[in-house]
Amino acid sequence: MRLYTKFTLYSALSKILIVGLFILLVPSVIEKLADSHTDAQLVHMKEKTLAIVNRVGVKQFIEQERDSVFSSYNILKEEFISIEQIQDPGKLGVDIQNTQRSIEGEIVDYRVLSYTFKSGNQFYLLEVGKSLNRVELVQDYLRNLAWYLLLILLFLTVIVDIMFTRYLLNPFKLIENKLKKTNHPEKFDFSTINSNTTDFKYLDESINEMMHKINNAFLHERLFIANVSHELMTPISVIKNRLENILVEKIPEEVAMHVIETQVTLTRLSKIVNALLLISRIENEQFLKGEEVSIPELIKEVIDELEDRITEKNISIRLNRISDFSIKNANRYLLFTMFVNLINNAIKYNKVNGVIEVTDHSENGHYQVTIRDTGKGISDLNKDTLFEPFKKVRTANTDSHGLGLPIVKKIADFHRLRLEVFSEVNVGTSFIIHF
């Protein structure tokens, strides 16, 4: 999983946790806030009522009512005030609780503040109340306000998290893009990543240092192979010419056989040197890619080139659905060499009277060619080293030097083609080239 995805998931999970805690805790908090707000209003109503009572006297209220009780409530019955003369209560003070009151025969739920005070020699009970419906309206208001604030905060934090994460990981993304070019050390970007994060700076410096070493090793290896190959070609040519001159002269038959065997060995050595030179030239990108090549025509040309070998083993060639497809910005010589090596291998490791199928397929802009043989197949243990130089994963009575498939891989990489191999022992092998 990518680091950016992990940060995003962490941010999402943290937001989900926050919402969960909000759902669990906010209702009780809002209820307490609404009660506190209502209690503050009840205390304020009590203070105003007591101020009026102290100014005009409590008897002005009580004498106007029957049963020594004064009560007043608004038309919607949302608030009420009552003053009642009582006996010695034993304790003075304030008490707030939820209770029910009957007003004009209707039972209404109120939050009531009760306050006992003494005026003269008499005790009085002052009660001020607010309808719980009104309290619930306050709770609904606070609840909606809390939800709106939560949504706004979530939106802002998500935007900030995304922007900050992108800013924070931008150097890492640049380093990741640099790492994609490690297959071509000579094309690697050695510029320093601009970052104030110590970890990223250290990582970038370490990768640059490592790639410098790898690039130097690659250059030395290629120069060594190229120089050695060039140096070997001259003495090989000289020895071959001298041996040919010896064969022209009259020499014993036994000596002539030894000379011919030496020539065969030199020819094999020459092929190896030429193959190494080809690999070196491909790696150094000494070939141009400016041609448009018709793949079906190229395949038919390769089959014509190898017709003698195909006839020799009595192998059947089947061309299935060879459609018209051309690759641009290619090198025809290299592509020809690639298909020669693949089809030549299909002949070499096939059985007598075997079959080679060459099939192409085109769909949604994707083109692929499959070369399948009915030969010995390749074991799973050898598939990992299939494209390594000098690794002969299949045995046959041939002069193979283990460089054919590495050349195929180098040419495919040079043209940015993808190779797939499917094989089953004693059934056959399929090479698929994806364009």
C-alpha cells in the first residue's frame, strides 16, 4: 500500500473516530448545556422577581390572590412565576428540578427553580419555571449548531490534511520518480531534492550516492565488454585465416580434422564475441529507432530465413491471424534479430515433427505476438534465470552459448516491449511479446 494512501486512510479513520465520539458524547453535553442555559435564565428571572418584590413588598402580590398564592404565566404557558406563603420550611435556599404543573387543567412539564425566603415574620416560596418544550428547542438549536460546526470542521480538516500530506510527501514522490529510472543508471537524475525534512534529504543523498556507484560499475562493465570483444575479434580473424591456409596445403587427414575442429571452436567463439558486442551496443543505445516496422511482414521474413532448419526437423509452422500492425520509432535489424532468436529457439528445442504456432492478437490499442512450440519446456526453477547471460536452462545437442534470450530481452527493453513466458515440461513453451 502506498504511503500517501496510508496517510489518507489514517486521516479518514481519525475523522470517523471523531464523529463516533461526537455521536456518543455530544447529546449529553448538549443536554447539560441546555440545562445550564435554562438554569441561568431561571436565576435571572428569580433575581428580577425578588427585585420587584423588595421594591413593592410581597404583600402587594399575596393580598391580590386567594389562598395566599400569587401566580402568573404567559399565554403560551412557556414560563410561569408563583409566590406562595408557607409554614416554616426548615431550610432556606435554591432548588432546581424538572417537575409537572397543572395550569388551567393542563399538565405541563417544567424545569422549576424553587427559592424559599423570609419576609418579615413570614416564609414564602418563590417558583419560576420554563417549559421543557422550550428547553428542548434550545437543545435542538445547540444540536444543529454542533452538527454544522462538526461538518465545517471535518471539511476544513480534510482539506488541510490532504494539502499538508501532499506538501509533506512531495519530496518523497520526487524520490520515487527518480527510483523509476534505476533500470537506466546513465539516465538517472542526480539532482538534489529540495526538502526541509531531514529523513527525505538523507534518503535522497543515499540514493544518489548509490546510483553513482552503480552507474560507474555499469560503465566499467560495458567498456570492458566492448574493449575485450573488439580486441578478441582481430586475433580470431587472424587465426581463422591461418587455419584456412593450412587446409589449402597438403596435410595428413588426421591433422586436417583437428584444424576443422579448431575452426568450429573459433566460429563459436566469434559468435559469442559478436553477441556480447551486440548486447553492449544495445545497452549503450548505439542503435537508432527511426523506422516503422510491419511486424507480420517481419515474422514472415524470419520464417523464410529459417526455412531450411524448419524443413530439416520436419516442423509444422502455423501462422494464426497474422493481422496488419506496424511499430513506429523502431530498429528493424534489432526486431528481426529478436524474432530470429525466438523462432530459432522454438526450432532448436522442439521435437522432430513438432509444431510452432505464431499467433497475434490486437484489441483496444494493445498488440501481442505469441510464439508457441511443442518442445521440452522449461522447469519453474529455471524460469527466473531465463534471460541471464550464459545461463543455458534447456539442454540440447546444439552449439548454444546462452546469449540468445538475453539478447531478446535487451532488444525488448530497448523498444519498451514486455515479455512473458509460459512453459510446461514435456508440453511446450510460449513466448508472448506485448507491444
